[in-house]
Amino acid sequence: MRFDRGTCLLPCPLDDMASGTMVSMHAPALLTPTWTAITTEPDGLGESPFWHPQEQRLYWVDIPGRRIARVLVQGLQAQGLVEYWPLTQEPGCIAPVQGGGLVMALRDGIYAARDWQGDLQLLAAAPYDTTRLRFNDGKCDAQGRFWAGSLYEPKDQALGMLYMLDGQGLHAMMGGEKDGVNHGVVTANGLAWSPDGRTAYWADTAAHQVRAFDAGAATGQLSAARVFHQMTPKPAGWVWGDAAAYGGRPDGAAMDSEGCYWSAQYEGQRLLRLSPTGQVLAEVATPVPCPTMPCFGGPDLKTLFITTSRQGRSPQELAQYPEAGCVFATRVEVAGLPVNVYRT
């Protein structure tokens, strides 16, 4: 990542020696890195990127394109052509499997494949009405369990939930009604865990909110729900090109080695780097208006990749940003966490 003078990416917390507390002594850094397009053929809606360290490949999905993609990457350049795996359903998210292969959340269930473009084995059927809901954002935790949230396509009710797949089956972990309160979301997004695994993060895109939870390593249970960061809602009637300011809403996310949460701000043309207490440490400009999810990769995990979207964007916006939907990369100073693998 290239920085202008005075915009160095600061470590997450700074130690206040006098009080013994961890505080930030700086206003948010406004960063304008140089991004390199990794792909030339745009996706409709790219999501769920992860770096495969053994293969030195970047993997991701194109949800409306109903395909999984992968490409070898060296430095900030793709090596060879992007490989595509066509599917019959929308893939919401993917993760690598220990020993090889992929686990993927498709509209009607969670599947595993031992080989690239191999046969799919159904691990768990979708526990919802597939005419109105589908799986969306997800990934594995450090214990090798696969998590996936759901998205309610009419987007007029918070019926999305968060599920976990382990050796005993598929479990609803968050969402639904309890004690007369609906704990669901409209669009499940932004799943991540702190480096020590004790805190989980989960976003509701429509609510412009990222939530934090205490995470139980042994069971995966989530408790002590609280608001981690609240973004400013979208102005009524806002569309791209309006003069009114809009910073975007939380989409996918990644965690760095300092415990800072990187959140893609859809329609905001930026990423937010949030401290473990939810404070904005940096705003990172992106090359197109709709970043969808970041991930860290490269041999040192200091290459930051982002997937992006062009789905539903206006002709005027696409004329100004023809690379919308492509995958981009830049370099950062703080390494990310390695991808977690699915273990049965």
C-alpha cells in the first residue's frame, strides 16, 4: 500500500503508559492506496475471497454468476488465467477443507467437494424456504466448524439467521425470535473472529450495524450480544451520484493480526479498519464504489484483496467505474490472519 505523507497505517491500540489502558491517540487515517486489478473479467457480485497458502491461489465466488473462481497470484499480479467452476445455484460463501477440496454454502444447502469441479456431497440441507432465502456470507472458525448466514431476499423483514455446521449437523446459532424479540438480520454479513477466538463479529447490512459476541470455543455458542460499530444510515432516496454524503453499509469483513476488523462499506467506496473497541482507525479508499469483502493473502499475509460488485449499478456509474466487479489488491503494513479450514 502506498501512503501519502502523514497517512501511515497505525497499529490498532496504543498503550497509554500513564493509565495502563489501551487508547487511540490519533484521528482516523484517510488512506488512498494504489490498487491493482487482479482480474479483467468482472463478476456480477464477487464475494467470499480467501487465500490458499499451499496453492498460492486466491479463491472467491460470483453469486449471481453462479460460479467459483480461483487464480494463482504472485505479488500483485495474476499468474495465468482465472479458472471458473460453474454451478447450478448461487454460492454464498466457500472455505478450504483440510486435506484438500472446498466446502460451500449454496442456496439449497451446504456441500463439500474433494476436488476442483468435482462431485458435490450434501452435508446439510438449507433449513429455510429457498424461494425467499439463501445462504450469504460465511467462513470457518479456528475449530474447523463452517458458519454461514442467510439473506432474506424480499428485504422487508429481519429473517436472516446464522448457522454453524459441525460433526453433529447444522445448528442455528443466532437469529429467530426469543422472549418476544427478533434477533435476526435482513442480510447476514461481516462474520469474523478475534485472533484469540474469544470474540465473534457479525453484521446486518441493512441495519448498518456490526455486532460483537462472546464466543465459546468448545461449543461455538455466542452470548453477550452488543453493538460493535453503528454506521450512519443511508439518506432517504439516496442514489449514487447524489450530493448527499453516504459512507456505505457493512458488507464482508476480515481480521488482521492486531485484532482490527476490516469492513467493506458497500456503496461507500471505502473500507473501515476498526479497533477491538469499534473505533475507526482508518478509512481506506477503494477503486470502485461497491467493495464487498476483503481478505489477506500472499506469503506474508500483507496483500489485501477485495472483491467488488457491479450488480444493479447504473449505466452512469459503470461508465465511470468500468472495473466494478473486478478483484483488486494492494499492500498493507499489518498482516492478516490465515484462512481457517473446514475439519470434519
